[in-house]
Amino acid sequence: MRYALLIWDEEKRQNEMTEEEGQAQMSGYMSFGEEMGGRGVLQGGERLHPTPATTTVRVRDGEVLTSDGPFAETKEQMAGFYLVDCKDLDEAIEVASKIPGAAFGSIEVRPIWEM
Amino acid sequence: MVDQVEATVARAFREEWGRVVATLIRTTGDWDLAEESTQDAFARALERWPRDGVPANPGAWLTTTARNRAIDRLRRAQTGAEKAREAAMLEPDDELAALDDSGVTDDRLRLIFTCCHPALSVEAQVALTLRTLAGLTTGEIAHAFLVPEATMAQRLVRAKRKIHDAGIPYRVPPAHLLPERTTAVLAVLYLLFNEGYVASSGAELVRTDLATEAIRLARTLTELMPDEPEAAALLALMLIHHARRTGRVDAAGELVPLEEQDRATWDPAMIAEGQEQLDRALRRQRPGPYQVQAAIAACHATAPTAGDTDWHEIALLYAELLRMTGSPVVELNRAVAVAMADGPDAGLVVADGVADQLDGYQYLHSTRADMLRRLGRRDESAAAYTRALELSTVAAERRYLERRLAEVTGQSTAQPL
């Protein structure tokens, strides 16, 4: 089964990181990618720019409405995601628990709606 | 004759429902289909058994009948996906069983681990366990938890949908997940028992049917996991508590404190069985929190009179339990034991140590109130009883607290100010 692993974290915490902390985090993600790539579960994944770079788009009565910022103000923001192919939810949970961000923020495990 | 057959079907229902549903879920992968087909099989048993006689192996008869009903239902549906499932069902059964990496093949064990998967809400875990494993109807479960039947039906539908959509596996967890997941299963059964034992709200103090179901499920679990000492210990704990159920509430529905209970009302056979299960668990020499709790319950249940209770031993057991769980509620219980062993002043010191952490917990205040009352500190005692009353929602407990409060305030107002 395929799952999207959505990484939620406080941008505030990311912004306040020292350079060393940032580098440690980066290398954590590198080795996560290597491990999961080697295991064959990783299908994709990206880091996202923080919410100040976000634009929300709606179409109402045929008109495109744009606004600055994310759809909802929340304590944690989506910081990135992975697309994984796992045997079942137990494996997806195990993979999610190894994402470095899980130790600070939270990982949302969402099954992919297969067509 | 017909009555006898009906009784046989009823007994088969209790004994075989979970097993048949569990097997059908594995072979069809469809929880609703499994339940419906099992229901059909029992209906057919009621129809056939009076005429043809009860089969030699009712469980096998029911499983085969339910399986055939499932195939019929799938044939009638005639969609591509269902045809594929039908084909899968016709494959030899042992092949599927061999896919399991745990080496355990009883389907009920897969079922209970899936029902108690931590990705489901605790409410959903409890409801699913009662519906699929114990065979209670949605109406019965709704009644037990004092929610409308539609709410419970919705809860079950959502839980089953999540199992399917999120890919919650139908299997006994592999070794590295087993301890943690077994703890989750035990917690669900204990919660179920406690819900039956002390109704968390409402007028009834003991809901025997829920407690009985929890005991039945715990017994099944000890049969399925004979090497797990905590499963046997949980069964022991439930049996010993349940043995005292009639002594806990008097004829007027009032709560009777342990030291005032009539020990002649306790069920000695059930206590003995609990003790036996506990001994079985302890022989494994792998200590755990349920073994300590059962040992504490056994200390109480085997004392001939309240005065004979070995409070020193109980205080030591609570200290051990505290070490395992780190729970302030356990420390509060230790405070009670210390008060009994060494006097209320010693107990109060322990209780005050967790007072900040447990300020919103009714039993902190009622426990402190009792100790203060014994020490003759009536004003402080009255204040603590009042605080406990503010937090209590169970009618019988409230009446008990009100009685005590009247006692301490009554005596203090009799004194000149």
C-alpha cells in the first residue's frame, strides 16, 4: 500500500535553529533517505518552503481568488512529505517514526486513494 | 428437545462466534461479509439442528456453513473485485495461514490484535472487540456504554473502514512489536472490565455483563497466549475483583468500603481460580504490572477479616508497581496502604506528595479526607470531602461522600467555636 507521510513541524523552531543544528537535521534526512531508498519503500518526497512563501487559491463563481499564506493557521505547519510504498500500516508507522522530524513535530500517515 | 437445541446453539454462539468471524475475516478480507455470513450460519443452525441433530463438531459445521454463505453472497454480487476475492477464498486454507510470520495460527488472536490496534481510537477498539470477538450486537454495546445505537453503529462502521483504508494488518504482530501491542490488548480488556466494574457515570455501580464479557475475553487470551504471564495475571486480577462484586454495593445500592464489606458474600471459588491464574503467571518469572496488581488484589481477597490484611506487604507491592508505571495514582494507593500499616499521618505525607499532580482527581481528595478525619483534623477533612464531591459523578459514590461529610461537619459544629 502507498502512503503519504506528511511532516508537520513548528516553523518557529526551524527558524531558530543554529547552523550546526540545521546541518545535523539535514544529515538526518540524508541517511533516512538512503536507508528507505535502499529498502525500496521510498517513492518520492520533498521539503517545502515555509508558509510565508505560500499562496492559497480558490475559484468562486469562476473567479480565481488568491490569498497570502496557508489555508489554515495552525501551531504546526507542513514542512515536507514522502511518498512510500509499504506492506501495511505497521510498516508505514515504522518508516514514519524514523523521519527525523518525528522527534520534534508529528508525521501524518495518510493512505493514498488508489484509482 | 427444541429448547435443548436452542441452548446448544446459544452455547455454540458464545464459544464459536469469535472463532468463525475471525476465520472468515482472514479468508474473505471483508469484516462486514464475515459478520453477515456468520450470522447466517447461526440462523441456519437454529433451523437445521432441531431437524437433523447437532453436528459432532458444531464449530467446524458453523465455519463451513459461514464460508459457503460468504461464497454465495460474493457470487451474487458478481463484480470483478468480488470475483477475485471468491477465487482467493477457494485457495487451500493452510497456504494463507502459513503467511503469518508469528507462527501462531488461531485466527482469534489475529482478530484481537487488529481490533486493539493503536491506530484506532480506544472507543473503537473496545466496540470492535465486543462486536467481532465477543459477538455482542451493536444495540447491546450501545446500551453498555450509554450511547445511542446509531452512534455505536457509526463508530463500528468508521473503525472497519479505517482498518480497510489505512491498511491495518490482520495478523499477530511480529516479535519486535509484540510486547508493546500485547500491552495495548491487555489495556483494552482491562478498560472494558473497569467500565463494567465501576460505571464511570450513571446510577448503576456495577455493570455485571460488561465485566463478565471482559473476563471471558481475558480467558480466551490466556488460552491463545499461554506463555504470556501478564495475560494470566490480568485474568487473575479480574476474577479476584469480580469475586467481591456483591459485597461492594449494599441492598440499597450504596457503596460499601472494602473494610466494611461482608466477606461471606465474596465468591471463594472465583478467588481461588484467580489465585491459581496468578500463581501460573508468577511461575514464569517475568514480572509485570498486572501481576503486581493481581497480587495486591489477592492480599485483600485472602485476608479472613479486614483487620488481618497485610498492609505492609500491600505497601511494598504498590512501591513495586510505582517503579514499573511511575503513575501518581499508584502512589496515592500506596499512601492508603501506608496509612493502614503505619498510621494516617504517615499515609498523609505520601498522599500530599502527589497532591499537586492529582488535584483534578476525585480519589486524591476523598483519600486525604479519610486520613484527615482519622487524625481528627475535621475542618481540613470537610474541605477535602467537599472537593471530592465536586469531582464525583457516580450517584452511589456521592451519597457515600455526603455521609462522611455530614459526619465530620456534624461533629465539628457540635463543638463550641
